[in-house]
Amino acid sequence: MRLVSTRNAGNTVGALEGVLKGIADDGGLFVPETFPQISRECIEEIGGMTYAQAAARVLGFYFEMDPEELLAMTTAAYENFDDARVTPMKKLGKREFVLELFHGPTLAFKDMALQLLPRLMGAALAENGGKEDVLILTATSGDTGKAALEGFKDVPRTKIAVFYPEEGVSSMQKLQMVTQGGENTYVCAVRGNFDDAQTGVKQVFADPQMAEKVREKGYVFSSANSINFGRLAPQIVYYIYAYARLVRAGEVRMGDEVNITVPTGNFGNILAAYYAKRMGLPVAKLICASNKNNVLTDFFDSGRYVTNRMFFKTMSPSMDILISSNLERLLFEVTERNAKYIEELMQTLKNEGQYSMDGSYQRLMAEEFYADFADDVRTMRTIRRIYKNYGYLMDPHTAVAQTVYEDYMTRTGDRKPSITVSTASPFKFVQDVLFAVNGERIEDPFDAAIKLSAVTGIPLPAQIASLKDAPVRFADCVDKDGLSDVILHML
Ligand SMILES: *Cc1c(COP(=O)(O)O)cnc(C)c1O
């Protein structure tokens, strides 16, 4: 499958090459040239597969690789998950399911893609035969960083540098990153919020002199952020797999539509659900759930994307984002791939911090998407209520989605089967979850985790327990304009 740029549909690359490049030369994002169609027979087959088999099957539509090689990759990527089903589902209401995507090594859904991405890059390096190694630069709102570090740790021919907002991640997220092992890893704080960290990384990517200096040292840049098609493609898999499993379990009739609710930040995860729908998966509404940084809610309501607004720190920090990079891919589809128009919108966003969509496009989007948000108070109440009513413990990101889904149902009466995506383990945001469950405030993340485990009877995840005595390896902190220096120093 070829990939095309959202800013110039004539600019195409092979899928693996696109994974290696990360972003198109014209600044656009790579998207598939067409959406392969998945038949009912295929969905039925997938329902009987293991996750690794399903992943190889779906990814085979996009990556022209030897099926055996692809299966070996997906098998290796998902064998370290702490649940053999990889993405288990929990049933809450009669037709309501929670799709758990946090059983990987870093306890957040980013592992679903980032355990596989380094392997895809390895295949891409072998394919392109270039001499340079890859230098991964990543800005993180907390979960991407750790997942990328784990994915790329000690992978031959790669180095990885992760930049996180100094005050913008949970204490457990920070601990996970600064104690990261591996010979090829580097972690650094950036003064400011996630958008500052992301801007800093984008500046480095856009600086030709920097690219030249890095090349002299034998590296080419790439990105592990969700703008990379190699992040997006693996995320399509679990939507198809979840549907196929529900059909097989007799919970959904083949062909019946489901609603999918996704807690959203950079618009990557929900975009993957949209891609699954475009591939033919029977999906009705895609419900886009935000926290108080509700720039996407306003966008779907008004057609105006406005980033000049207050930034809030919330208890769902992985969604504390004002610039949702992947939205560009949706706009590309909604405008029937009008690359010129997208280019203009993105220029306006860059220069003026906002843009407006034509009203007809807004109506098209409203047919497919429903968007709303939940603030911390309501999120906290949802965690408590769901735990009380179902004995089920949600992390704050998942609880944002649950709250928005319940509002949607109340407002519309839509009772189609529903999949709510759970993106993180509650132990990753442990102080807030503990407070929600029993009103107790414990600042130390380990003490809080031990208490949460005692209160709920849920075992402390090994991924957390192992951090307790891990030494801190990274203490650097820079301004957003200072990334180039530390990167060159690292090399
Ligand atoms: C990254 C992340 C999100 C947001 O996902 P996007 O793909 O950026 O929309 C939601 N929840 C958690 C726990 C995350 O780590």
C-alpha cells in the first residue's frame, strides 16, 4: 500500500518508508492511498484468531510483507502483555463493554502500537538499505514517552530521546521515564506544558541545519509520536478484533452497528476507530471524549478550531492537549482529500492559532462523530460510581470517556451496543483514583498504590512494583528552544 501526504496527494511513499520518515517532506501526515475493505467473512475469521494473528491479518492490508514475518513480529510485540488475550473486554451494562488496552509493559494503550513500531522500523531499515541509523525524537504528555522508551530500548540501529513537560505528567509517569533502562535511551524535561514540548520537538524536526549535523553523526530523524503511520495502523487492529470477538461471543449480531467512545487527546486513537469504520467495520457513532481542555468538543460543535485559550492541568494529563495533530487526517478525508485546502487550514492554524471549517464539512463530521467533555469533578464521581456499582476500577482517562458516553446515551436514547475504550491502568494515576474510591489522599505514589491494591483487592501490577528501587538516570531540564543542544550532546 502506498501512503499519500495530507498536504500533497501527489507525494506518495511505500508504507514502510512512511513509517521510517514519520512525517512527509511537505509537513503533511501520511495516510493510506485507499482504505482496504474488510469483508464479513474476514471479520468472522478474525474472531477466531489470537490477537497477534488478528494484528498480522489486518496489518497485512497495509504493509506488503511476508505474512510469516509479519506474524513473527506481532507475536513478539504482544507476548509480554500481562493478559494472554492482550485486549480483554469487560461487560458493564447489558450492551456496554469496556475494551482494556493497558495490559502492556507500561500500562497504557500506547504499548499497543509502540511494542510493534520498532519492529516495523527495523523492517523498513532493512528494506531501504541506508547506512544511517534512526534517531527517534518524541514529545510526550506522559504515556507515549515511556511506551516508546520500552519499545525502542536496546533495539539495534536506533537511539531514542524523549521530552516531557516538567510539570505536566503524573508522578508515576515521571518515575517510569526517569528510571528508564537501555543503552540507547535519553529522557529530558522541558519547561512548560505538553504543547511546549511538542513545539520544541517540531522545531528540531523542521531545522535543516540540525538534520545535517545529525546526519554527520550517522543518524536520520524519525518520530514515535502518533503522527507516525506506524503508530496508527496497529491501533486499527483492536477495534476490528473487539467487534469480531463480540460477534463470536454472541453479544453482537454480525453486521449490527456499535458505538465507540474514545478518550481523546491527539486524536490518534479515535482516528484509528474511524479508519476501522472506513474499512467496513459496522460502527455507528464515534464518540470523542475530552477533559476540560475541550478544544475538540468546541470544534465538532462549531467547526472552529481555536487554540488561543486557557490550558488546564487535569487528572487525565495524557489528554491535556490543545493541538490535536491527527485531526489533520480526518479533515483530509472529510474534504474528500482536498490537500490544498488542508495546507491552507494548517497554515492558518500556525499563523493565527485557529481556523474555521466550511459549514457543509461540519455537518458531515457531525454525522459520524459526537463530541463532549467531562471535568475533573464529574470524572472523579464516575470512577467512584462505577467502582461502587460494578466493582470495576477505571483510570481517569477511561472515566472521562464513560462520563461522556453516559451523557450521550441520556441525551439521545441511543442503545446500540457500545465499546468504551480504556486507555490506562488505574495504578498509573493512583493518587486520584484512590481518592475517588475512598476519599483518602496519599501523596507518595507507591504508598498510594499499595493502599489502592489493599482497598480494591486488585493486585499491584508488577510494572509498578519494579519501579520502587529503580535508580533515577535522567534529571536534565531545558527550555523549549534548547532541545537541539541536548540532542547533539547525547549523540
Ligand atoms: C495518549 C493517551 C490518550 C489520548 O490518546 P490520543 O491518541 O492522543 O487521542 C488517552 N488516554 C491515555 C491514558 C493516553 O495515554
